Amino acid sequence: MGITVITPSKTEERLHEAPSVVTVISWKEIESYGANTLFDVLDRAAGIYLYGSYYLPNNMITIRGDATSHYCTHVLLLIDGRPFHSSKEGYDLPFLQGFPLGVIDHIEIIRGPGSTLYGTTAYAGAVNVITRKPEEQPTMASGSAGYFGTRSASLATSLRSGEVGFTLGATLRSEDGWIRRVRDADDSGMLPFFDAPAPARSFGMQSTLAYRNFKLNGFIGQHYMMNGYELQYFGGGWPELNLGTTHGLLDLGYSASFTEKYRLDVNATWNYQHYWQPFDVNAHDVREYAYSNDGLIEAVHHFSPRDNVHLTVGTLLSINTGFINNNTLRSDGTPNDVWTQPHNTDPYQVVPEYAETFASAYVNADWSPWKRLKLIAGAHANKAPDLDVDVVPRAGAILGLSDHLSWKILYGEAFRSPDVFERFSKIDVIYGDSLLKPERIATAETQVIFARRDISCALSFFHSSQSGLINRRNVNDTVVFHGHPIHVIQTFVNEGGMESEGGTLEGAAQILRFLSATASLTYQYNETGSGVADLFGVPNLFAKWGLSYARPQFSAGLFVSRYDYVDEAAGYTPRFPDANPDAESFTYATLDVKANWNSLLRLRRGEPEISSEAFLVNLLDESIQYPEIGRRYVNSTPGRPGFAMYAGLKVWI
């Protein structure tokens, strides 16, 4: 009951009084998990399932069974409360694979709608990574190596002089990649099996500079990988397909309390994204590349006219710019052979250069008429180009049944505005619709939280109704673009709806002085308006549990997740259902063992602290396949490698 969070209301409050279903992962828990990346950390969280597609492996965060093909567009990512988000959404690998774990203080995860405060993409939930303050950031360096030619190095440090504080964290990781046994398909049928390596490299750097009421916060991450082969055969064989993504955030914030009853937060946030899709070294050009520069200015006013009343009022203005080009075509739509032609100086514009302005305003109020009751109400008005103002509300009540028991009853709506590719793309495969409307979701949820001494647990249920979902519809049409006719196969449309429901039981206990345990059980189910169930191939039932043993000399953490598919993803209907092994139920277990050599060797205080670590993943060596929900050509793609082990050293100064 003493844990505080900031994400649900943009103001600090105790977790059991926050108007959202929230899970908090502390830095101590991250240490006990053992993790190479932020993906590994989030994989332990209750109610979350992570997976990916052939195009973006392990890029998808799903909350409450809600998935979105390749791109993670229904979960908003935040760094210290600022949106890590671009106008071409969903390329999250620089964040999931490159964020330095050593600077994280804790992570707050909202399961449920968050658009009333955060706008678009806070649709099914939000993940807020909160970094350490300069006075709390230790200096540490680490290095590790392991299976599949994996090598990594990390650094975190801080400086403080008077009123100036500075933190820096960086991580660098590369791997030769595990060998994936792949069978793909195109319109002509299934292709032969082949072995595809999955080499990748990631880099990430997070830094904060704080002075009095000002804070400059920045993150830059890059992820580059090989994600398959071109389906067409050329004289040298099957050309490689690669994908590189650079995503950066820079935020200047000002926060000041002018009186005990009024505080102002002002932020200017810039998101930069560049992605490129190279063929192998024999090609003269990359296949496709894009840039986006998105600026956001936000002012948030916090009023507390009385001790039991708090009001948050915010306004924001967002200006988005960018483009997407394709070098396999010229601007007139004629083919450009990147294998025989030099650099394409006149590429085809999949999405022409754009510059758009979005504006929105929101309000959130809470009132405690008496000590054990808190009432919440709020709304967010969003104005997108060429569309009417759209409003989403929130409401709720939180009842303190006792000092150890709390009950939340919540209702909220959220939206996800279509991105630039869905609105403006024009290419022979697909074209967009500039008048697409935002997707909408309405969620009713309830949660009971109990916490006393060394044990805590929470039980939550939800029901969601979605409408206006953006889907691809098959067409056979010719449109004129850049003055030239192109034949298209699919278009984006708002159509259909979905009902989903489920619940999560989660808990933690300090069993002995040095032994703690966590566990969660999640059930989720969805069905479209046409009666198709479990459309996304996300497990309906999964359980996670873990044991952590920690002493000064030695620590260990064992964590196990069991994912059970119902009817082997009944709603998933690929064109070739027997191409690969089915996406079946699996158990994913990890073990992390650390030794503190200062304690073991009884070194005196003041010496640099040295620890060693062995991190073992997929202990049962399970074969893990993900449903191929993007194209739905084949039934599955390889998801995660088999058994692997990593070993490393960490030095604390």
C-alpha cells in the first residue's frame, strides 16, 4: 500500500488509489529477473504477452489479448512520462532491445485505456520507463557473452555538482543470431525450407541533465537485423532482407510549484525516427526508407483548491513531418531494378512529404468526499486534420475497504489515430485512405487489491468493446497517383468491431528473509462482430511465477511462464496451414545466478564491487512458433531460440 505511481494521473499517488490497473516493476526486481534487454524484463510482467512477426521479431507488446500485426500501435511507450512515439508507428525494437537497463528506477505498466491523459496509442495500455535521479544513480559497468555469438557491454554513471545533476547510461549488443528453420510462401504457393540466420546489433543511450526546475532528457536507440530473404530468386541466390531503425527522443521539461495549490509542468518533446530496409551487399539501393520528425508541446496545470480535490488540465500541440520512399520503383511507378541499376535518384514516394498539426486538450479530476472514497472523472478532446473533434471520457470510484484492502471500479475510453502509412500510402500492394477515423475502445474494469506485511495480491477483470478497427480489405482496383495509374491489391478501411474480456490474478510474497515469490494467472478472450474468436493467435490463458533468493554473497532467480493456446488459435486462418509447425502451447523458463565476489572474498568496504552472473534462458529447450498474423500466408514463424546461456561481469564503483 506504500508504493506510489505517477502514470495513471500524471501526479504522484499511492498505487491502490490510482485510477488504473497498474503493475510496478522495481529495479530490484529487474536485478532478480536476469535480463539482456527490456524485452526480457517486460516478458515477466503480469497480464502481458510479448511476441513478434517475421518482419519485426519480438516487437509486439500485447495487453489483454490485443495485437496489431507487425507494428505495436495499441500500447504507448513512455520514457519518464514523455511519449516515445512517431507518426509512423510501431517500430519499437530500438526501445525493447537497446534501452540501458542500468538507468531504470522502475517501470509502471497500465493495463487498460489511457488516452484521456496521453492521447493516441494509449489504447490497450501504456508502459512508462522511469529512470533514476542523478543522486540515486550508481556508477557501474558490465560485459557479457553467450550463445549465438552474443556480446554486450553496458555503462551507467552520474555526476552532481551543486544544483546540476547528470546521468548517462549506454548499452551495446550484437549477436550472430540463431538459425531459424523457415518455410515461406507467396501467391504461387509454398517455397522450399531454408535455414535463415538472425544476426542483429543494438545500441542505446539514455541521458538526463537536471538543473533546478529544468530537465533535459534524451534517448537514442538503433536496432539493425536480418529478418529474412527476398521471395524472388536472383542469380546469386536468395537475397537477404535487412531492417534498420533509429529512434530518438529529446525532451526539455520545466516543472514548478508556484503555491501549495498550483503546479505547472511544461514539456517540449521531439521524436525522430529513421528506418531503412536494405537488400544484401549485391544491391545498389535499399528497398525502402523513411524519416519522421514529430514535435510536441504540452502544458499541464495541477490545481488542488482543497485537500480532497485535485484537478489536472492539459493542452498539447503536435506537428508531424516526414516521408516514405521506395527505391524499387521510380517516381512514375515504373520498376527500378536495384540489382542492376545504380542509385535511384528519383524514388517512388510511398508516402509523400507531409506536415500535419494535431491539437488536443484534456481534464482529469478526483475528489475524496471522505477518507476512504475517491471519485474520478475526466475527458480528452482530440482534433486531427480533416476530422471532427473526437472526445473520450473516463470515470471511476476507488473505495478503501480497510487499511489493507482497496476496490477500484473504472470506466474509460481510448482512441488510436491512423498513422501516415494507413492514411497516405500509395503502392502496388496497398493504398491508404486520408479520411480514416480513429479506432476506439471502451473498457469497464474492476480491481481488488490486498496488501499486508509481506504479502500482496490483486484481482482484476475487464470487458472492452472496440469499434472502427483499421483493417486491410482486398480490392482489385486502379488508382492514379503522381499522375500515373497503379494497380492495388488492398486498401485500409475502418470496419468491424470486437468484444474482449478477461482477468488477471497476481501476487507477491516475502516467504523468508532471503526468499520471495511472485505469481500471476491471466485469462483473455476476444470475438469479432462476425463471430470469429481469438483472431490474433494470442494465448487465452497464461501463468507466470518466480522465486528470488538473495543474500549478500549470492542470489538466484527462477522464473517460469506457461502459455496455453485455446484450439490452437482458432480464429487464425492462414492460406497454407501446414507450412510450418503450429504455434502451440509452450513453457518458457529462465534462471539467473549472481555471485558477489566482495562478500565471498570478504574484501573491505570502499573497494569496487565485482559480481559475476550466469543467465540461462529457455531452460526446457522448447520450440516456440508465433502465428503469422500479418500476411496470413503461412501458419507460423520461428519465435524464440532454444536453450541459451549468457555469462558476464559487473563492476560497481
